[in-house]
Amino acid sequence: MRRIIIPLIFGLAGAAILISLGTWQVRRLAWKEAVLADIEARISAAPVAIPAVPDPEADRYLPVAVRGTYGEGRIRVLSSRQLYGAGYRIIAPFETGGRLILIDRGFVQERDAIPAAPQGEVTLRGNLHWPSETDKYTPDPNLEADIWFARDVPAMAAHLGTDPVLMVLRGGAGEGAKITPLPIDTSGIPNNHMQYAFTWFSLAFIWLVMTGYFIWRIRNPLKGT
């Protein structure tokens, strides 16, 4: 018995740690699902007017409706879509209620020409967003080639002379067939806690099996050893 006490304690302690990590991931899964449900509810709520001073945190995903006209200029942000390949998100200025904001019109495939923005007054519906797509490795925009590599709201606003407010369209108001709105949803928010929990519980099971085998070998040594 003395020979198996230390391996037994070591095995049970290791399994307990692994199980606790799996249990923590299960709790994180419940938390993340609640967060995603709250975001979905916010995204799909009835649209309101854009606040006078939108807050990038409190008003993220806020559904809004605006009426106005598209302005001059636009930005191409390098992007891609599954099954479609490379292309661009088209960001355009939009005048509404005496202010200029940014509109994410949607996705255009790389080989297609960018459709002109609808003329005249239009009503748009979408969600406010301040995407976190830049880090220290994000290249600066290639203005000569007219390519941006991320939706950097303050930088895009400065370039087009608008307020730092981005509205992502939920549908195309007068948009042509060759531009596809990419409305905000939760599909891009990672939720891998179930896989993590399964990994930790699997490791705990393997740890216990290996501990049991090690103890069995101690109690049943090979002949001649």
C-alpha cells in the first residue's frame, strides 16, 4: 500500500484539477450563451434614431433607422465570404439630419465593379458598430491602391470627413444585386467553451486511466523485476 499512496494522490489531484477546469468551462459556456442571447436581442430590437452622442460600448449593436442621402467618396475594405472568395466591404458617407456618418453598404466580389450608391433620399436600417479589427500587425491603408485592411472607424471617419459612427446595413435600400449587405450577427463571436470542456474532461478520464494502470503495474510487477 505504501508504494501506491503517492501515485494515487498524484493521480487523484491531477484529475481533480482537470475536472475543475472542465467545470469552469461549462460555467463559461452558460455565461457566453447568455451574452450571445442578449446581443441577439439587442440586434433584432425595433430601430431607433441614432443618439446625438453615440457611445461605442453602450450603443454597440444598437438598431437604428436613418433617412438621408449618400455623399461622395467611399472606402474599400479587403474582406472575404465563404463560397464567394475575396472581395471588399464598401463603406460610404451618408448625410442624415445634418450630420455625416459611415454606412457599411455590404460586400462586393473582387472581380465586380462597385455599384454606385442609390441616388436621392433613402431610408436605411441597420445596427451601429465599432468593430475591433485592428492590432499592431494591421497594415496601414494603401490609399494609392484604394484598399483598407480593416474597418477602423475613427480612421475611416477622418478620411471621409464624417462622424466616427458606423452603421452596418441589414438590407439594401435600392442597392443592386452585386452588393450584398452583411448584417451584424453573433456568428463571428467565438464560443468554444463546449469543446474546451470536453477536452478537459477527456484529459481527466485519460489521467485516471493511466493512474489506474500505473498502480496496477506497481501491484503486479513483471516477472523478473
